Amino acid sequence: MARSKEEKTTKNVAQSTKEKKTTKKVETKESKKTQTKVEVKEKKASKKVKEEPKKVEVKEIKKEEKISKKESKKTSKKEEPKKEVVRIDKKAVREKKEKKSRTRKFFRSLFLSLVILAASVALMFPILKEVKYGLDLKGGFEILYEVQDTNGKKVSKESVTNTYKTILKRIDILGVSEPEITIEGNNIRIQLAGIKDSTEAKKTLSSMANLTFRNSKDELVMTSDVLKPNGVKLGVDDKKAGVYYLSIGIKDVDTFHKKTEEIRKSGDYIVTWLDFDEKTDSFAKELENGTCGSLNNSRCISYASIASELTTDEVQLTGNFSYEEANSLKELINSGSLPTKLVEKSSKTVDASFGEDALEKTYFAGVIAIALIVLLLIVLYRFSGFIASIGIIVYTMLTFAMYNLVDGRLTLPSIAALIIGIGMAVDSVVLSFERVKDELRKKNTLEDAFKAGNKESLVSIIDANITTLIAAGILFTFGESSVKGFATMLIISVIVTLLVMVYLVRALLRGYVASKKFDNHLNAFVGLKHLDKKPLLARLNYAKYGLKFAVMSIVVLIAGGIYLYFNGLNLSIDFKGGSTVTINTKDNIKASAIKTDLKELGYEVKNSDQINEKSVYVTINKTLESNDVEKIENHFEKKYEKSTTSIGSVSNTVKKELIKNAIKSLLYAIVGIIIYVTLRFTFRYGVSSILTLVHDSLMIVIVFSLFRLEVSTIFIAAILSIIGYSINDTIVTFDRIRENKRKLYKDKLKSYDELKDLVNKSIQDTITRNLITALTTFIPIVCLMIFGSHEINNFNYALFIGMIAGTYSSIYLATFLWMLLEKRHIGKPEKKKWYEVDDNHEPEELKVKGINC
């Protein structure tokens, strides 16, 4: 049974294996069949492909291109790194373009700067050739006359004008080129540059105008006594347009009728002469040359025939006159019939050699001063200092050009004003540069610092220059000739400073700043080495010493006042009357020898000064007349070989006017400045400023009294110049106090400590500028003292003393006085001026009824 089972199983296995084999065979047969079918199909398909290969390829390529384009669009959106590479390239290109643009800006600015410098230097020489020089630089004669009425009446303005016309005609006859004649109230000042014989000139000018009527044979017919004073008037011819005639008023009708009737009957001419000279003048000669009636080149002013009998108190003189001809003829006839006389008030003669020597010395001093200022600016401010130096050259050229345009006469005082003006003009760039430095220390970029610094400094510059204009305007109004020249130059200096040193210099520097070349070279651009370190002077405590310095100043003023009371001032002849004599010889001379000579001639010498080995200056109490001048000149010409003498004299009437005008000038200057400072700031600032100016002026007076320095008219100009300079410094400090008070304390101080901190910080902020400005103004003054002319030495001394006093008082006294006045207002907010904008004021919400709740 068991075997039978095993046999069955083996049979079953065998059967299954057989079945499997058979199924495999069947499968292999079927797979072979299907494979053959597939192969047949593929062969058929391949035949089709072979038959149309080109069409399939094009379709496949187009499909692939479409797929690739779609894929590229998809991948371009995803592939950010590729786009970054493109942006970096564009940025680099843009930076490269900007770099090229900045380089072009730099070289364009440099080219413009050099062109301006070259043009200014080139124009300087022809402009200097056109300059007209005053007596003290060219030599000549000056005289001041007072026009007085012969009958003791008040002189009319018309009489003074007609006298002026007469003098002008006489100067034309003298043959003097470029005379300067000015009317000063009832006075007429005459300056004749280059004239040699001052005695003869004085005689010619001072003699009264002599109007006479003669016939053609030069025989006297009538004098001006027959005419009414100022009796000649203009009339217009009704028949002829633009033609004028003269209506002549007759005082002595009978004499005039009798004499003119004789002329009419004889058929002769009646010839009008002014200052007829019997030795040289002749109507026949005038008629031959055709000069009679030319008004400028002849004493023969008119000739006419008489058409009818003249019996009225008014006659007409016709001749187809134009307005200019008729008016000139009227003034000449009126001047010849004026009841006026000329009284000499002062005179001065200057030898040409003195003038040439003074001019050379002053120009040399000016060149040295400008060179030193340029060097100082470049050392302090590097490249910006170089550009500012170009501004100084342009400033000098334009100042001379404008002075020529207003027909100014260059004198020693006006040259001094120009050189001092250069020192004060530098102040404007110093203010700007120091402000730029302050902004850079705040970590601002150079461009931002340049804009902010210029903006912040502009107000101080304008304030400072306006106060200088006030002083200069008062000088011009009340000063005499040389002081007027000084004031004119000072006014021009202020105007040119604003045009050149503010506008032009900033415009040039703006191009360099925009070029970005100096962004990482601040020291090379403006001389700033350390951003985080302030200068030593800007770290000191100034406010705590204010009381000590104020006490010291009071002690000095009291002691000086006592000395001044007992000893007085060494007043020049301008304020005391008298004469000055300056002798220049070929050989060495001593002042003692000149004093002895003058004593032998009968003159008492008050003061003497040894200018140098060959020149001596002395003053005499007596006002020298024409014969005195001639006697002194002849004496020294005979005693000393090739000697030259310059003499000046001032009468007592002149000294009174000068003293009165000096006091007026000082008072008006003080009032004008206090009004301006009060309007710009507050009354407390104004009072502090004026007390400081009084201190500076008294310091100059005390030092002059102590060292017996001579006080002249130009001394007043020096005082007013120092007032302008000192107020300049004080205003700069006050501007910074006001600015810091707003920024740091919101216009309201809470304690005295805050007040002291405010003042101290403001002084620290401005101390560098104040000292640099003082230095740049000291340089020309010292150069004038060392190399300049002796004639303006006392002026230079006054400026030197005033500069020291002004700088000191602006730092210590002005701020201390303001602290004393401001102390009462601690805790009170500062009121805004009507023209000021409140930067801290937030605009209130607009409330509309029915909308806001």
C-alpha cells in the first residue's frame, strides 16, 4: 500500500513536469510568433521612415525647439544666479560711468579755476595802469577854500556852484591834467596833482573872477559892476527849436545904455572877457584863431554886435546857443559878477619824489601781505585754501576795477583800506571752512558738510559785512577827502567780498566736492586731520574767566583815563591848526638841525620826527601863508643840495569842523550799529556790543596818549574801522550763541550753569575762526608798519592796537556782558523775530466745525 502511494506521487510529479514543459513550449512558440509579428511591423515602419526622412526630422526639430524654448522660459524664471550676474555687470558699468563723470567734473573745475586765475592776473596790469593817484602818491598841491559873501550875507548854493565853475575854468587855463575839485558845503577843495609852482597856482585860484566888457581894440568899456549879481538867466527861442539865449539883468541901466550906445554907433563888437590879461590877451588873436567863445580854451567868453539901443534893465544875448553853450556862458558871467570871496582854510604841497617813494613802499607792503595771507590759507586749509587764494587775486583785481569806475583817487589811506579789506575778506572763507569742519566732525559726508557749513556761515558773513558798511557809510558822509577815499574803498571791498569770496569761491569748490575726489581725503581738501579730536583752543573753558578779564579792563580804563585827563592827546594840526613841514635831502640830516633852521627863520617847532636818515617831519603851531611857504622852500633849497619840501597848513576854522565831524561820526556809528544789532538779535546783544566797542575805542585813545602818538583825521578812520572789525567778531560769536541756544536748549535756559555752558561752547566753536581772522588782518597791518609809508604809520598803529583790543573783547568782554544781562531772563523763552521761522513748532491740527469733535 505504501509503495502504491509513493508510485502515485511520483507519477503525479512526472505528469506535472511534463505539463510544465509543454506549457513552456507553447509559450515559446507564441512569443516567437508575436516577436516575428513585431519585427515585421518594425520593418514596415522603418521602410516608411526611410521613405520620408526629411519630414520627420523637421517635425522632430520643431518639437524639440518648442520644448527647449518652453524649458528655457521655465528655467529662466528659476535661475536667479544668472540674473544676478547681469545686474552686477550693469552696476559696474554704471560705476565706471560715474567715475568718469566725476573725473570730468574735477578737471572741468580745475580748468575753470586756472582760467579765472590767469584772466585775473592778466587784467590786473591794464587796470592798474588806469588808476588815478592822489597827491600823497603823485605829488602836487591841495587847497581848501571857504566861499564867503563880500557883504557878510549867507552864501547861496548857486553862488558856491558858480564860484566852482570859475575855479574850474582857471584850472583849465593853468594846464593841469585831471584836477579834482569837490564842493563840501560852503567849501571848495582843489587838488592839483603834478603841479610844480604851488605859490603861483594859489595866487591864480584865490583871486576873484574879473569880468570885463571891452571893444575889439581891447579897450575897457565896462566892468561887472553894471550887472546884477547872479542876474544872467536862460531863455528859449520861440522861433527856433533847441536854441537858447541869455537874459542879462542890468543894475546900472544908465551906464550900460551909454557905453553900449557908443559901441552900436561905431559898429564895433562888445567883447566879454573873464580875467583879461593885458600882456597876453588880444581879441584880434582870438578872432584869428577862432577861440573866442570856446569857453574852455580862452578867457574871451563871447563877442557880439549891438543891433538896437539898450535902455531897459534886462537885455538879451543871442547867438544860436545850444543848452550846454548857453548854460556855461551863464555860469561864467554870473561867477564874474558874484559878490563872493575865497578864504583859504588849509593847504598842502607834496613833492613828487615823496609820492613815488610812498607808492613804491605801500605797493611792496601790499604784495608781501597778500603773499603771506595766501601761504597761510594754503597751510591751514590745503586745497580749499588754494581756491580761496584765487578768490583773493580776483578780489584785488575787481576792487581796483570798481574803484576806477567810480573815478576814485588812490591815496595812502585807500590803499590801506584795500589791504585791510583783504584781511577782512578772508574772514568770509574762514567762517565757511571752519563751519564745514564742524559738520565733518559730526560724521557727515563731505557733500552734506559743505552744504550745511556754507548755509550756516552765510548769516554771520552778511551780518558782519553790514556792520562794516554802516561804519564805512558814516565815514564817507562826514569825512574829508582822504577819509572819503578810505571809506569808498572799504564799501567796495565789502561788495566785492560778497561777490567773490562768498559766491565765486563757493561755486568753484562745489565742483570739486561734486567730483567725490576728496571724500576720503578730508585733510587734503580742508585741512582736517582728526574727525574725533577738536583743536586745543576749542577745548578750553573761556566763560569762567570773563569776570577776571572784565575787572582787568576796568582797571586799565580807569588808570588810562586818569593819565589821559592830565596829559591829553598829541593832536595833529588837523585838530589844533598849524602847519607841517617835511624835508627830504640828498645827504643825511638830523631833526635837530631842521628845528634850528626853522627857529632862525622865526618859526617855533612843536614836534619833530626823524623819518629816516634823509627825511625829517616837523609841525609848527603857526598856519603858514603863501609868503611863509615860499620863504621856507627857498631856504632849504639853498642850504641842502637837491632838497625837496612838502608843506601843509590847517586854519583854526577847519579844526573846529573836523572835531565836530569826528564826534558826529563816532556817535552815528555807535547808534547805527546798536540799532542794527538790536533788530537782528535783541537789545541785550546790542548793549553788550556797544559797550565792547566803547572799550576798544578807549583802549586805542589811551595807548596813543601814553606813547604820545599823533592823532590826525585818519585816526578817526582807524577808530571806525576797528569798530567795524570788532563788531564783526562779536556778531559771529553772538550768532553762534543764538544758534546753540535754539538747538541745545530750545530757546529757554533753566539755570546759570546752562548759561555758562552755552557761552563757553559758543566761544569754543568760534575761537579758531576769530584768531585766524585776526591773524589774516594782522599780516597786512604789520607789513604796512614795516614796509609802508611813514605818512600812515599812526593809522597802522591805531589799527594794530584796535585789533588786539577787538579780538580780546569779542572773546571775553562781549560774552561776559551778555551773560550779565541774560541772567535776568533765565527760565524765559526767547521771542522769535518777525522774519524768523520756528523750526521746533509743530503745526496744529486744523479744526473744522462739524468734523472735529
